[in-house]
Amino acid sequence: GAGVSQSPRYKVAKRGQDVALRCDPISGHVSLFWYQQALGQGPEFLTYFQNEAQLDKSGLPSDRFFAERPEGSVSTLKIQRTQQEDSAVYLCASTRSVQGYGYTFGSGTRLTVV
Amino acid sequence: AQKITQTQPGMFVQEKEAVTLDCTYDTSDPSYGLFWYKQPSSGEMIFLIYQGSYDQQNATEGRYSLNFQKARKSANLVISASQLGDSAMYFCAMRGVRAGNMLTFGGGTRLMVKP
């Protein structure tokens, strides 16, 4: 597609519920990133894929967070047993090449845990 | 470790005037890149400008220019001739070669353009 697409745009989850957030990057983009943006703050890195390989998951806040990109295109960020502190906007970004600086961001998924 | 600091939580500027948004950074990486993004209320991060640490000249993109002072570790964004549509959050970010390909963001500055 023309841009990075994220779905759903908004998600309300009850505490303890599992959620799955989808990112559809620009076709052919090798690198894919997930960021978490709390209200009023800058995005914080969660994890990074190069094609289907997850090369860095150092930013995942707990083992309740899991990300995958099985075929090197669409990625899913899964959060198990959601907690209130998980409420944030989750942003996905992709780049054409490993060293490229043309990061394209999606509009994000706003997760609210009640 | 990399760190980006934006000390201005919010700023006002009169329409058609220029404004400077501050950004300082800290890194031990010898090679790095600096970015500025605009985030309107819709939430999408819009790329504005990029400066490589070895670039000799300050980057410019239309009304945006980056005042890069390597010795002071600052990368301020200058917006000339502000427009009402410039009202948004602005984030400074960096990427270091050693630190991997992820971007490290500052806390942002909310810019409000007054008519």
C-alpha cells in the first residue's frame, strides 16, 4: 500500500484481556519497528524486525508483550493479560532498507485498558 | 546509551514569524543521524528533516532548517514563516550506528501558532 496501515485504530480492552494489534508496512520495506507512546510523551522503542527476524526486543516491557512478523511483511503485536499501564498509542514504522533513514509511520493504535 | 532532551514542553509563535525548537542529545556513537518529526492530532509521525553527524552543512527542507552544532550536541529545528497548520507536537529523534536502527525520541514540544 501507499503507507503504513495499522488496525484497529482504537481498542478498548478490559483489564486481563488479550489484545492483538496489526501493522501492515509499505510493500517491500525490510525493517519494521514498534513503538509505545504514552500520553504526552515521546515514542519509546519496543522491538525491531528485519524481514521475518526479530533482531531486537529489548524495549518490550514485560513477557506479556510478544511480536511477530512470520512472513516478513505484516506484523502483529500481542499483549496478554492487559493492565492499565499498557494504555498508550502503539506506533508501527517501516523503512525500505536496513540503513535507510526514511522511516514511515502508521497512524497508530490507541489502546485503552479499563 | 542515547538520550534526547527537549526542554520546551510548549511554545507559542505568531503566524508568519520564525520559531526555534530546541533539541540536545547525548551519545557515545561516533556516527549518528538526527531527525525531526511532526505529530498532528491525528497521531501520525510526519518526517520533516534529517541531519547526519558527518554532514558538513546544516540540512534544509523548505521552511524547515536544522541548526546543527556538533560540539554543543544540539540540533535545533527552525521553522520559518509559521503557518496555522504548523500547530502540532514536534519530536527530535536520533539513530546511532552502534545502537541499532531504532530511533530514540525526545519528550516533544507542543507548538501553537497564533493567528
